[in-house]
Amino acid sequence: MIVWINGAFSAGKTGAACELVDLIPNSTLYDPGLTGAELRRLLPQKRLAEVTDFQDLPIWRRLVVDTAAALLAELPGVLIVPMTLLRQDYRDEIFGGLASRRIPVRHVLLSPEETILRRRIAEREEYPGDPEHSERIRQWAYEHIEPYRAALGWMSQDAHTIDTSELTPGETAERIAEALRTGEAKECGIVQTPEPRAETVASGVLLFDEQDRVLLVDPTYKPGWEFPGGVVEPGEAPAQAGIREVAEEIGLHLDTVPKLLVVDWEAPKPPAYGGLRFLFDGGRLRGEEAATLLLPGSELRGWRFVTEEEAAGMLPPTRFERLRRALRARERSTVLNLEAGVPVGGP
């Protein structure tokens, strides 16, 4: 399990996290800021100059998920993570990536009154021997008060909130531990679909615009883009599962059964279970049909039509290879049998 302690800069996250380690048996502290600091040493200055915050680097968000999962594999128990997350899409990506690895996240928000928050920022002395550097840190914290205010809407709905205005780090840690014990700090329910417990059968549907670009969707529960679709439910036909998922995810109701393009066997690779993957041709959407696409659920944050070349940079390699084969099958009006994206049993 992960306990993610969120809040504004200077809300007291790190101090409370250090105290919490002593209260929770078999717990480990992980500061994603250390990952960001190492990226500043590893990445070229040209790349770093493109962002103002290391959280804007996709590699940071991926490494946070990978590092947290690796730490829990090495040190099973509870991972305590003090880190400000003010962007909901970044929360979606990180928490969703953890959930896809079956790692539950308890989200806690430390929320002192703003006057007290400002006083704490003014009293910060990060670098006693370098007053200029300390002042830059204080200004950084002040500049993030407004984004913090803007994020309070979704954070307060998502997280268990603790007012730390009058609490010491130790008292804050005790409040967090009690909320975990009683269940007040609930698991973040960002993944809306049941977790697989064995090999799965999944159906995806390719939809095209009038320029023959293919539709991809951006899930909140895992990094990377995907085709509309999902797991086939017990007793459900794969094509019908594709029709159902398209309706649920983007509000489009297909009038005809989509044509099968590929069947792909995805080998189990922990933590994924693998299984059969179907890709169907859902046909071409007219401009007015594309304009009606919706995101009625909480599993997706966006959609877009892309060329095959654009898809290569958006899909994981296995998924892109499946798409590439499906596009060739569509051109040839055939069906391909694949294993890990490679055709078998035919020319």
C-alpha cells in the first residue's frame, strides 16, 4: 500500500511523513523529489530548459510509478510518499499507473490555513549558508499557493483532508495513522474496472475519421494511449464487448457489428496477466459523428484522431505493433492471427 501525502509547499508533508514511518510497522519513506533531482543530473540541459518543473517531465511520472513499485517489491509493507501533486492529470497518471500494478493508494491532503501556510513559508531556511537560494525556494512556494487553491476542488474530493494549522508533525502523523486505521483515508478509486486475477480476453475497436486517421483515447488509470475497448465480461461475445466499451467510453453507439481485424496473444508478463486481444474495425466516422464523441465516464481524460506515424509515439510498442498489423489487415480485407504482434499460421 502507498500513503500519498499531498498538500501545498510548506504544508508539512515531509515532517509528518518522517514521523509516520515510526508509527506504521514495515513502512518505508520515498521522496519523489529525489527522483526529480537525479533527472536534473541525468537529462541534457536543453531538455530541462523546456520545462519549469520536473513534474512536467513524462519520464519523472513514469519513474515515480516504477520506483514505488520496485521499492514495495523489495520492501513489502507500506510506502509513505510526501509529494505535492497539484495537477489532476498527473495524479491520474501516477495513481492510475500504481493501480494498474495492483498497488492501492491512500491519498491524504494536509491543508493548513493560508495565513499559517504563508508564515511557514516565510520561516523556511532551506540553505542556511545560501540566503539567495533559500529566498528562491520561498518565492517558489509563494508562487504555488494560487495553483494549490485552484486544485483544492478535486483534491478535497479525492483525498482525506487534515487541517494541520495547529498540529505539530508528530500530531499530524498520528492523525494520518488513525485515518488509515479507521478507514477514513480510503483507497483512491481511480480504476473503474475490476482488477484482473487471471489471463483476460479484451476487445478494442478501431474507429477512423474522414482522413483515415485512427481514434486513440487517453486513460486516466495507466500511462500511454489506447484504443477504445476493454475486458470481455463472462458470457459476452468479443465483438459485443467492443460495442459496449465504445458506448461506455466515448458515447458512440455502433449500429453494426464491427469486422474482426486481428487476434493477438499477449504473453503474461508480471504484473500483467496477458491473454487474448481482439481488434475490430468500427468503420469511418463522418465529421458530424466525430463531433458528438463524449467522455461520459471517469476512466478517460481525452481522445484524438492520429496518423499511424503519430500513433507510433503514443502507444506502447506492443500495442503499436498490434495496430500496425490491424491497419495492414484492413487494407487487405483479411484477418491476422498474431502472437505478441507477430503473424503466425499463415503467409
